Amino acid sequence: MTPEKLIGRQLGPYTIEALLGSGGMAAVYRARRDSQEPVALKVLFPPPNAGAEVRLRFEREARVASGLHHPAIVRVLEAGHTDDYAYMTMTLIQGETLAERLTRQSPQPLDEQTAVDIAWQIADALFYAHSQGIVHRDVKPSNILLSHDGRALLTDFGVAQALDDSTLTRTGHAVGTPAYMAPEQAAGDQDIDGRADLYALGVVLYHMVTGRPPFQGPTPRVLYAHLHDVPPAPSTLARVSPAMEKIILTALAKDVSRRFQSGAAMADALDHMTDETGTQIEVVASTKPARPFYKVGIGVVGLVIIALGAFLLFGSAPKSDQAPAVSNLSTATVTNTPRLASTPSPTATVTPSPALTATPSPSPTATWTSSPEPPLLPTATPAIELPTPTETAAVPTATPPLLVSTGEDCEVDVDPAVDSFLADVDLVAPLGCPTQPAMTTLAAWQPFEHGDMLWRQDQNLIYVLPEGDLWRSTGDVWRTGDLEFDATLTPPEGLSQPVRGFGLVWREQSGVREALGWAIDGEQGFEALIQEFEQGLVLHNPDQERFYVFFNNRTYQTN
């Protein structure tokens, strides 16, 4: 029987009035019990060759969801079955899924305020679910509902797994949706935990602010990419603030120990996020509970709402990630004021070369500029638009308060090398507490007449550091076989033209060549030590004993 043929029929105590949507192996109807308010009725429609596991999974979803009580989690009201069908009921919501919102707005991404509002609520919901021993395992836009009053709600626990239950996962069998699947899920690992959900939420956040997930293509290629490829930096696809990019790339770390370790940590990072101007992006009051779960550590009675989640078991469900339908009586919106334009940001790359034996000339001494709002990037030609050079501000003689927090005030320790540097320098802007332990990655550096260029492998980012100006970053697009240098350009004696990735940025990104001048030495590879802070990051080049402090407001300092 097709889902449409149940309209007008009785299922248990419910009269089915209309089909709201279908997807995977389930359909959702508007139904009514006697003269009561209408509800959403989800009915299982397994294919003829489906085994008993499908019905068991459906019953597991009802059992799991009915035990979760959180404002941002859909709660099941009742579950039952007839001779022919298994069903569950939930309160009807007027709205749309995040997948529908993204499709409707495509190709434009969501503004950062909206993305923060949505991701914050889901991160708090995941922290609660994980505290109850439940891993969702299929966090994606079609499983996030947007209500008319701006609430974001997580639904479809059809493939959720208790942390102590291994019955759903078998070695080599991936459960979830490929585009949003954590590397350990893609590998079919049995021992996954809540950090897999946070990776998926990072992919959702990436999709919201760039307009696309990080990896696209055939399923095998996408799964391989989750396991092995560095995602394109979000700022190479859209106008994304450094703070947002840092949150996304932390969530998308291949190594689970490098990700946010809990939904609470991710929610807190979103709660304290600043935009490109250094202004804090607040979670709007209408969507933020007075006492979010991650701050009080106890459950909150949930707002009972519903829509259809795509009931997907990878390998047995339809290939497309079809968004389930919900009631379209009213279009859901997240009430806020857009903060950032969605103009595409620049793209470029670098491939690190082996360290050269020549000793580089010293780079400029520590500088800092005032903090003008970074200019918008042009839409016609992606470029790093550099502001007009400004006067270099004098380094303060007295250390401003709360430049960097150490000791008992911070949960994460400052790396000893970073701490030693910070103790001997007067920072010109706050850094706050470290957000993660220091890490190492391959990197490359090249000095220029009027600044430096840096590259870090873990995020595939090039930093442009013009002397006395704001720093900029752009991502990786140079590949072997591309033009390495421009033979028509002749540098002055003793200077050189940068090549490969650095050269691509230098030649093609507006204003970079004029701001930096010619290279004074070759590109040199090194192992960078990097530690991220609440208001920026510190990068150490031990080969040259150079430290770079990148502030979130786009100013920087170096020794």
C-alpha cells in the first residue's frame, strides 16, 4: 500500500486526515484522536524484503525519543501498532526542516547569526542526549526542524544508539548519511561516541555558512574524503569570520581528541563567538533557554513538537537525502538580523617545499594596527582586499589587563613555549584562555620586503601578513601542474618571485603583491606549533624562533 491510501482511514485510535510527507521507510500524516488537537502520526512503511531489524529500529526510535526531554529535541507522545502497521505520534509543528531552508535559500548561505542560533540549540540538545547515553548518529539538515518562533529541534532518532549497545553497528557497515558522517562512522567503527555527532554538526554548520557541505560527489568518494581529505576552508567559499571558521574546523578534526569533547564545549564556543568586527554574536533570546542544559547539567522539560525525519540506514535507504515534509501551514523562520554578507571569499593554496639551507633575512618586528572593520570582498573576482596601510601603533609600555589568562582561571593550559613568549611580550589586544591544547602541523613560511606569508597544512590555509596592516587568510586551490610562476615578471636583483601556492596568491589576489613586495628569500617548510585562544591563536616557527599572534579582529603581532 502507498502512503496516500491511508488518508481517511483509521489507524488505532487515530483518524488520518492528510499526508504531510514521506521519505526513507516512513510517512508522516496529520491525524486526530476524537475531537482532540491534531497530531503528527509517523507510520512505518518497510519495503517487502525488509527484515525484522527495520521494525525493531522504528520501535527503538520511539523508545529513545520518548525518554528524552529537552526543548530542542522532538519528543514522542505515544507509540503503538496494528496488525499491519507500527506508528508513533508527536505534536504537530508548523514549519520546515533546515534542509528545506537551505534549498530555498540556495545558492546563498545563511547569515552567521542564524547559523549560530541553530547550531547552539542543537549542540545543547546533543550534550543532553549524550548525557543520557544516547548518540544520534544521523545529525543532518533534514533532521533539524525550524519552528515558526525560531526554535531549532533535533528529530529522527531512528539510528540512534545507546553508548552501551553495539547491536546497530557492524564492522565495515556505516550507519548514517554520507555527506554528514564522521570519519569513524565512515570507517564502520563500532566504538563511536558523541564526538561523531559533533563532527556531523560541524558539517551542518559548514553547510549553513557556505551553502554546501565540505565534501560532495559519489558516496565512495565522500566517505573517502571524510577519512582522508582536508576540507576546503569555509572562508574560501563564502564570507566567514575567523571565529566561525575556527569553530567549524575544530568540529571537523579527523582526530576525535582534537574536536570539541562535548556538546557543552561547542555550545559555549558558539555562545562566545565574535564576528569579523570583534562584536559578540549573541544567541537570540527567543531561542535560548534561561538555563541551557550544558550550563545546569540537568534535563529541561521539552517543548513537544514534531516533523518527519528521514529514516535512513546507509546502504538500505534511498540514495538521496530527501528532506521529510512537515506541516506547511506556516513557514518557519529564525528571527534575527543578518550580520554578514555572503560574498564569496578568496581561494588560493600552497604546497610546502623542503626547508632551504639559505638563512632568511629577518622579518619585520612586532607590529600592530588599529582595528578598522575589514572591507567586504568583491563579488566579481575573489580576492584578498587589503585596506589602505595605516600607521603602526606603538606597543603599549604597560600590559593591558586580561591579555591572556593562565593558571586556575583556564581549563586548558598554555603551552610552555607559548607561555614563555607571552610572558616577555606586551600584547596589544586580549587573547583570553586557551580553547585547546597546543598542536603541531606541517607549515611553510616566506619573508617578503614588507611582510610574510604562512601556510598551515591542517587547515590548508595561507596567511597574508602585510607589515602594518590586517592579516588575511585564503584556502588551498593550487595543484601540481598549475602555473608555478609568471615568466613575464622580472624581480629586482637579490629578490625573487614566490612560486606555487604562495605565488598564486601573490600574483592573482588583489592588492597582495603591492602590499608585500617581492620575496627576499625562498619558501621554507617547518613544523609549526599552534595554540588557539578565545580571541585568536599563537603560531610558533621554531626554526626561526618566530611567534605570530593572530587576533580575531584581524590584527596581528610578531616578534
